[in-house]
Amino acid sequence: MRLNGEISYLLSEEEKENERVSLMSLSPPPQHRLIVGYALTSKKVKSFFQPKLERLARKKGIVFIAIDQCRPLMEQGPFDIVLHKLTGKEWQQILEDYGEKHPEVTILDPPAAIQHLHSRQSMLKDVADLNLSDCYGTVGTPKQLVIIKDPSSIPDAVSKAGLTLPLVAKPLVVDGSAKSHELSLAYDEYSLSKLDPPLVLQEFVNHGGVLFKVYIVGEAIKVVRRFSLPDVNKHQLLSTTGVFRFPRVSCAAASADDANLDPSVSELPPRPLLEKLSRELRRRLGLQLFNIDIIREYGTRDRFFVIDINYFPGYSKMPGYEHMFTDFLLSVVQSKYSRRLSNS
């Protein structure tokens, strides 16, 4: 059996096995080790398992072991935590069965909860239902419309929904591929019929060309600035036609943390606002590992919009991620242990 996403490592298979053996031999005695089984795509393995993470994990008694997707999960382990980011109903069922038979193992995160973020039709619903008006600002979502098929119907659907141009078009399904993070900006009604459903159309909100990526690892949060699409003025809207396609806009190479920006654009969202937002979304989504893409409406100080939520994002792009992540893994097991003691 081979599931979606082939597991590999930065090194060859032989070198990988030697590294795992080395990790285990240098770790504390078994009763003090935290065993984390991981099932990740080869791309995620290469980006996430940086040497600095593995060194710190080893010092803290955390051992990462690759889950062999060619063998039944029930025959592997024992694990304290299963860390995963694979897609597909088969994998979801395997994890759910494993979780039922091994309730002592923490699965990060529950596959049914992750599924909620695989569709842009549903991912922002929990944000729209929030009321954060008492936290130094407001948080909402751009007005959006889901188009399943028939591009020729898009102009009429947009008109009936009352959406205002320009519109950001994003793929409906988020599956971790580069294509699922591509977006287009449509300037005129005629060009809308050139888009490729299924997709989500969001009203474009001018935000000074900067977005804030809020990384969430359990209760810990970290915010970084990223360059985004530039603002669109009235002259551009009147004189520009067509659909402009963009690759993945927000990435580490587009970091805006060290740029000389207007303070009204670069000022981070208020910490109390982010803490409450992340706490509420953790509770509503049932997830511990995700990030939120937030923009501030240009010309305002306290009006924010969530435009995307991503599960298990590229944490290695975040400064100090190895400390944040290893502390979280240890806290997960400690919390479960404390609950068992209190119930005994």
C-alpha cells in the first residue's frame, strides 16, 4: 500500500536510517524519550527537519521516527505523538482507526478537523462567525463567492452577489500543491469568464501591499510580515482590463520584516487581538498547527481581514521555530500526563 506523499529524508535511505539510529543512541533513556512518528510528504520533510530542529529535539529527548507507509500503522511504534500532513480518505481512515485503538497517542491534528481547511468555501466560516470587536480592532473576511463550474456564468453570478471589482480568484481546493496557492486578480467583468472553476472569488481589499502571517503552534503565536499584492487605485481599475495571474505571493523570499515601510502599513496587529483570534480558532477548528493570513485595510488602523488559513504551514520559515515547536511537543505530552493524574 502506498499513500499520497512519499516519505523521504534529506539524506539517502541508508543515511536516513543511520541518522535515526544515531538520534536514538544519543537520546536519554527510553522512559524519558518522547517518540514522535511522522508521516509527511518528502517536500515537507526537507523543509521541516532542519539540522537545528533535530539538534534541539535531541537535547530535549525528542526522537522523530518516519512512519513507513508500506506497512500497517498498527504494527509501528510505540509513539507518543503522530505528526502528519498527508491527504486522502484512505490515510484519514487509517489515522482514525489508529486513534480509536491507541487513545494514549496524540494525533496532530485530527484528520476530520484538517479536512475543514481543504476547502476555501468552509475555511473562513469560523472567522466570519467571530465577534472580536472588543479586542483593539475588528476581524472579518472579504466578501466572497464560490463558483463550481461554467465560467460563462461568473459575470452574472458576481453581479447578483453584489461583489465589487477587482476580485481575487483562488482555487477552491487546498491540497498542499503549488497550484492550490496560486491566485489571479480580475479587473473587469468580461475577464471573469476566462477564469477556471472550481474557485473562490474574494473582493480585493487594499492593504498597503503587506500581509501578516500568524503562525500558531498550540498556545504560542508568532507574527511575521510578508509582501503581498500591491494596492489598486481607481485609475488602475478604470484603465486596466484582463486577468493577472500570480504564483504563490506570500513566501519567505518576500519577507517584509526588514523593509523600510510606512508605519501605518507595517505595524503588527494588536497582540490581544491575535491571541483571542488564535484561541477562538483553535477551539472552533479543533486544530493546534496552522497559520492565518491577515491584512489590514489600508487607511485604517484597526480593521483586519483574514484571507486564508493553512494547516501545518512552512514553520521553518519562521524565526525560532525549532524552540517553539519542541516546547509545544513536550507540553502536549505533559498536559496529557497531568490529565491522567488528575483523573486517577
